Amino acid sequence: MPAGAGRTVAGGLGRETLADRLAALLSSQIQGGRLSPGDRLPTEARMSAEHGVSRSVVREAVHRVKSRGLLVSRQGSGVFVAVASGHQPLEFDPAVLGSVQAVVHVVEVRRVLESEMAALAAERATRVQVAGLRRALAAIDAAAASGHDGVAEDLAFHRAIGEATGNPQFSLLLGFLEQYLREGMRITRGNEARRIDFMEAVRKEHRSIVEAIAGGDPRAARRAATSHMVHSAQRLVRGGVLAPDAGRTRSVR
């Protein structure tokens, strides 16, 4: 397995990354019995050397396996194989990454989730959390100004909205969905970076969400979040990334 956090091993939308491969390997070792409940994973440095990947790839892979409930962290001790639970972990069919239409379906799930998160955040966000949202927006702008894709910063912004709801389950669910949405967001932000009007529209949409949350207006926050997701799909169509009917959405009421 070659090194490199961002390198991929196959072409096309939803292509398999090194983190995907390592996460699949760890999962198979756990489910196949090679790693038993209570076993401690090697350190990041050791796994990086063993598999020939960067430590960031190891962290991402471990995070994904944790999201499936197969690993647990123990403060100061490391990461261990979880004891089998009677609860089935949330998991999407990996084929969800195999086509544009499948990614659109997951984005629809995210649109429903994020609109309600924004509404709850408007009801519950503290001043500190609102300040954090504003810093997250500044981080997105800084990433774009530096020539980066801003995907990590954009995801962090939406996670901050989840945290502002005061309900930790939203943050957990968003963390799970990110593994399916990361590549789609790279495509979305790459499309938006090609046009100044697209980039400015995204900034305005993000600011509208934050201002509605800061103003304590749940209806405006829900509307702004839904509008942002709908317009993101529409920009993909206008940019020629999606066919006109691939991401068809109804207008925001």
C-alpha cells in the first residue's frame, strides 16, 4: 500500500482511497477473528510503517472503523477492538460511492439532517458556539485564499452547526456521513472554485445560516440551510458536473 494521505487507487467519483483500503482491512481482520475483542491496535507510527501509508491515513481509517462501533478509544491507553454488541452499527452499502446518482441520494439525507440541525442550533447555540461558527467561516475563506479546496474546513463548519444543537448524536451522525460525502464535497467545491459568482454565492449562503443561528431564528436557519444544499446541487448542474435531472430538487419554500 503506497504512502500518501490523499492518494487514490482507482479513478472516478467515489474512487477508493488509501484510508478506504486500510479501514476495510482493519474491519475484515476484526470481523474475521484475526483481531479479537480487547486487542489493542498498534500505534499510529507502527501502523504507518507496516502499511506504507502516512499517519493521517491511519487516523482517518481508524476513525471510520470506530464509526462502525468496531473500535473504542481508552484515554491514555490507545485504541482497542470493541466487545461485540447486540446493536447493529449504522452502515451504508459501499456501492453508495459508485455513481453520481447514489451520492445525490446521500446528499438528500444530509439536506434533511442539516436543515433541522440549523433550526435547533438557532434555538440553542451559545455565544461561544456562534463565535466558533464565525471562525469556521473565516477558516473556509482562508483555505480558499491559500489555494486549498477547503473541504476539511467546510466539513468542520457543518460539524460546528451540529455541535451547536447541544445534541451530541448529530455530531456522531455527521461524522459517519462524512466518509460518504467527502469526495462529493471535493467535486462540489472544485466546481464552485471555477466561478467567482459560485464562490460568492456559497459565502452568502453560509453567512445566512450563521446569521439566522446567531439571531435565534429557527425558521430562517432551516430555510437558509435547505437553500444552501439545494443551490449546491443546482450549481453542479450549471457547472456541467451533473446532468440536469441527476440532482433535480424542488425550490425552497
